[in-house]
Amino acid sequence: MNTYLSQVLQAVEKRDPSEPLFLQAVKEVIESLDPIIAEHPEIEEEAILERLCEPERQIIFRIAWQNDKGQTQVNRGFRIGFNSSLGPYKGGLRFHPTVNLDTIKFLGFEQIFKNSLTNLPIGGGKGGSDFNPKGKSECEVMRFCQAFMSELFRYVGFQTDVPAGDIGVGGREIGFLFGQYKKLTQRFEPGVITGKDVGLGGSLARKEATGFGVVYFAKAMLQTRKTDLSGKTCLVSGSGNVAIYCIKKLQDMGAKVVACSDSSGSIHDPEGIDLDVVRLLKESEKARISEYIYRRPRATFRAKQTVWDIPCEMASPCATQNELNEKDAKTLLKNGCILIAEGANMPSTPDAIKVFQQKKILFGPAKASNAGGVAVSALEMQQNASLEQWTFQMVDQRLQGIMNTIHGSCLHYSEKYHRKDDNIFGANVAGFLRVAQAVHAYGVI
Ligand code: NDP
């Protein structure tokens, strides 16, 4: 690695030694930048990389709320504006007990380059809380969301910072957050948050966008090998928003999805996952995935087991970070897997990625393959600004176009720098260059 790059990495490691996820995300980007630094001396001269590795602002706040028993609860809230060179901070809110500053920083850092790859005018940000929505009543979730927004509303806005959903934050939570924002500011300003229900100014196809986008990216990768998804056996981890619509689009394209999961274990259904059952359990009943076998007795539930040991041709990790390790990667390859399309953020560990890269299988890195969600969020902002409501088909077509363009950028840069088929390299370089050029153009601010 070039001396400048290793100095920047060491400085970040020294400054944030207790943030392993953030360091993992930074290292992956920096490792791709060698040829770029040689061609663009201004990156070192103007400390552009150093500036991209330090958030523009980090807001941490206390959230006090009452549960159904009238007991006062205290949680911690975060919102990080990582970089606004390309547009307002844009990125989701995660509600999960594991959320801490490290989680939000890694997600915010990834978001800068993902958003850059979409070619849309959006900067990178992320937020969330260590609030655990599991087991909470709807009223408790509402009171928590209202308390969260009672602090966050000071910092968000159509032209400054536009949150959306992520783990634990779907349409229902976005409705509560948006309602509280409207009440506090006395303004109906739908462009302040995305992922809204269509009735509140949301975009058609936003709910589907991340999962569909993952599959469009997978399709584009397969086209480079003159094949498609038809008849391919697939594994999808998770059973939340991204997983459900990834499964839906895979099935629409003729693939057979035989497994999915949640944090309690995985379902193996060799005849193909019945998505109506998964949606009923997860979207309506908020039940555990283990309940699937009572509705589809042909399937098996594997407590505390991931999906990665089941034979497949394609695998899509759609649950959470570092959910697929080196051992899983070796098992997938041994069983005949030829394609990984990441739906979750940073789901494969660095060692797993090395295994995939050595075998040169098709690999769609998260910041490219799951960018469809944020891209359609930006289209939602566009519709809100113009007071328009586009059809599902229009949004879906724009999404397909964006995913193909992102894939094209990955191909372009991987070929230009003789790293053919290395989409991690291509995505990092394409995402970095657009944002670095903007940072350079502003001067030192
Ligand atoms: P959801 O909350 O809808 O679903 C998350 C799923 O992942 C659930 O099945 C959940 O199981 C499982 N999961 C979460 N944490 C863990 C864990 N620690 N171990 C095992 N399983 C876990 O979230 P999304 O589908 O929205 O998000 C999934 C991933 O996709 C995240 O990495 C997110 O950052 C990323 N992403 C989401 C986008 C979006 O538009 N929603 C956009 C781009 C990326 P359980 O219910 O048991 O916890």
C-alpha cells in the first residue's frame, strides 16, 4: 500500500481504536485507492481522504420515554452527518440493541460512497438508537419514535439531512417519526424523511427497492458470464425488508430460493420458500421465522443456524454486518456457489471476501448492490419536491437503470485498472472519485 494511504489508515486507527466496524469499512476503501492516489496528487496535497474519514458532524442524544407500565426508559440516539459534498446527508435510521457509535460510523462512511455511486445529489449520513423494538407494543414504539424525533427534528431538513429506514425502522416507524416532525415544526414537509407510506407522500416501489436492486445487480453480473437467474438455486439470509423483496424478485426471475432466516435460526424449504407465508409472519404478525414450519410442514427449522451450509448457486446476505465468515465462504464455494450479491451492509467479513476473490466468483459488494434503496429514496425526494407521484413502473424502471449504471461503473474502473471482475475495487474507486472531485472543488471548508 502507498505510504500516504497507510499513514491515513494508521491515523484513523489511532484516533478511533475502539471502533472495529468503522475501521473495517475504512480499510476496505483505502485498500482500493493505490492507483488513484498516483494519478490524483491533489488527494494527498489537500488531505481529501483524511477529510472523508472524519464525519462533518456527530450528534448523540438521550431519549427518555415511557413504556406501557408507565416506567421511564432511557435510550441513546445518534445521527452522523458524514459528508455533504454531493448533497444533503442521506441514510437510514437503525433501531437495534447493538447500535453504538461504531455501528453508525461504519454505516455512515459506507453511505458516502454508495450514494456517490448512484450519481444522485445525496451526501452520506446515518443514525439510529440502541432501542430494541422486539417485544414492544405499537404504542411503545410510537412513544419512542416521538421522543426520538423530539430531539432529531432540530438537525434534519430537506436540504440538510434526510433520514430513512434501516433495521428495525420500516413504514410504521417512519410514519410516527414524520408525524412528530410535522407536529413540532407545524410544517408538512415530506421531503424531510423517506420510506414514508404512499399515503403520506412516499414513493411507490421504495419498499421493494433495496431487494429488487440487489437482484438487478446480480442479473447484470450474470450477463457478463452470458447466463441468468432462471432455474438457479438461491439462499437469502434475513427475512426483513431487504430479504423479502430480494426473494420476491429472484422468484419473479425464475430462481428458486430455498432458505431464509432471522436471528433465531434458518428455514430450509427445498421446494422453494413460500413468500406469502414469510410476509404474513414478518410483515403482519411480527412472528419468528420458526413459525414457518407450522404453515409449511415440508420445511425444516434449524435453530441458531445460518443458511450458508445449504447447497446453492447464488447467495444473498440480507440480514446484518459480518454475518458471513471465512468458513461460510469456503462452504458456499464447495457446494457450488458462483455468485454473492450483498443486500445487507458489510455482511461478508474481510476473510470471507478474500476467499471469494481468490476463486474469482461474481461478487456484488453492498455499497453497489444494495444502493437501490437509497436511490429510490432520492427519487422519493424528487417526487416530493415536484408534488408528483410516479407510477410503480416508472420508479422500477429508473431503479433498473440506476443499478445497471452502477454495475457499468464497477466494470469500467475494474477494467481500466486491470482488476477485471473486481467489483469491490470498481465500486470503491467509482464512489470515491466522484466525492473526492467535489471535495476538491469546494476548496478547504
Ligand atoms: P429489517 O429490520 O427489516 O430486517 C432485518 C433482518 O435481519 C431480520 O430478519 C433480522 O432478524 C435479521 N437480523 C438483524 N440483526 C441480526 C443479527 N445481529 N443476527 C442475525 N440476524 C439479524 O432490516 P432491513 O431488511 O431493512 O435491513 C437488512 C440489512 O440491509 C441491514 O444491513 C441494512 O443496513 C441493509 N440495508 C437496508 C436498506 C433498506 O432500504 N431497508 C437499504 C440498504 C441496506 P430478527 O428479526 O430476528 O432480528
